[in-house]
Amino acid sequence: MKILVVGGGGREHAIASALGRNTKTEIYSAMAKRNPGIVALAKKVHLCKETDVRSVTGFAKETGAAYAFIGPEAPLEAGIVDTLESAGIACIGPTRTAARLETDKAFCREMMERNQLDGCPLYRVFHSAADAAHFIENYDGDLVVKPIGLTGGKGVRIMGEQVDRSGAIAYARSLNGDVVLEERLLGEEFTLQAFVDGNHLVPMPLVQDHKRAFEGDAGPNTGGMGSYSMQNHMLPFVKEVDYQKALAIMQSVVAAMD
């Protein structure tokens, strides 16, 4: 079986390594920069922008790939799954429309509010720097400032932790006001992801990742500085009731996106 892995980061290296454990699988890679770990696993490598949908699709067809596994968010936003599937290549990864849950934070919050789904914090969407600045200036409490589009996990700024009120205003202005402002939630953060086929949802192990750079989490957010889970796929501070609530939110999102 021939599988194309799109992306050249650590995540895609882990994906290629897992897929390669099946000796009947041939791994092909399309990535922007050469990752030596992936190169060692792949039968053939195509260097191109991962958002160059035409180039990636041409390589997939040339190699005869039966499946494509899309790692990064940017090519999903560019519609790579739509194009590959129209060429008869099945994909692990959402279509451009479904990927908006990740690529467009305003879409995600508005979808959750419209469908009255649990887990949606108080928020406001802005497209004006002046309006966003006015709201931050007059809000009684701390906010989380999120760029609407993709930032590779590095775009969030938290008042009271990373920026003060004037810093939040300056950051919103630097984004031309295209931001989602959310109430700041306090507590331990965990990540629950799942495989979804459009109807069925299969959860992955719970993890807690470390996003902040530097010792003591003193630096800015990164794409990830490591993560951990437990042998039972849970976390020591997550109760079963909390896990089930998180899973129920995901199931309700899948139903709303149908």
C-alpha cells in the first residue's frame, strides 16, 4: 500500500514512522523542508510548499498513492483534501470546509453558539482594530486574544499572564483587529483529539502539552515543547466525568457539522 504523508515536522515524522511499521506499506513524502527522519523512511520525497495543492496532487498521482495523510493545517485550509479526493486519492484529514474548525476561530465559536453546544466560552469576534481596542479597554477582567486565522499554535496572547491590557490592545491592533476575544478561563488544560470519519468518533489518548518556551513556562507560545500521557491514556488530574464531558462536546460538534 502506498501512502503519501504531507508535511515535514515532528508530527509528520511520527505519522510516517507509525505507518512504516507495516512492512507492506510504502511511504512517500511531500514537504517544504527536508526532514532527515522522514527521508530515511520514505521511498521518494517531493520538496514543495505544502500549500501547493497542484504540485502535491501531481506527486501523489505520479507515485500511485492510494492514501494521503495530511499533517499540517495550512494545506487543509488550502483545500488539499478536496483536490486529492477528486483525483481518487483517499485522505486522512478534513475537507476545507470541515477544517475551518481549526483554521477559522471565529467560525468555530459561532458554530458552537449557533448550535448551543457546551464548551463555548463568552467571546466576541472583531474585524476592526478600533472596536477591538475599545472592547479590551472597557472589559472588566482578563481576556484571551486570538487571531482569527492560522498561527501554528503561536498566536494566542493571555491577559494577566503574557500581556497586560495595553499589550493586549497593541497586539489586537497589530492584527488589524481581526481577532476573537474570549473570557479567560482558569484551570489545567488538556487535549483530547479523535479520529472522525464524519459520523463515528474514535478518541486518542488524553495528553497535556507544554506550549510555552523557556524554563518555568516564561516564554511565548510555541507549536509544542513536548507532551505527556499515562499508560491508561488518561491524566492524573482529569476525572472520568470531565473526560466524558469533553468527548460529548466533540460528538456534538461532529453531529452539528454533518
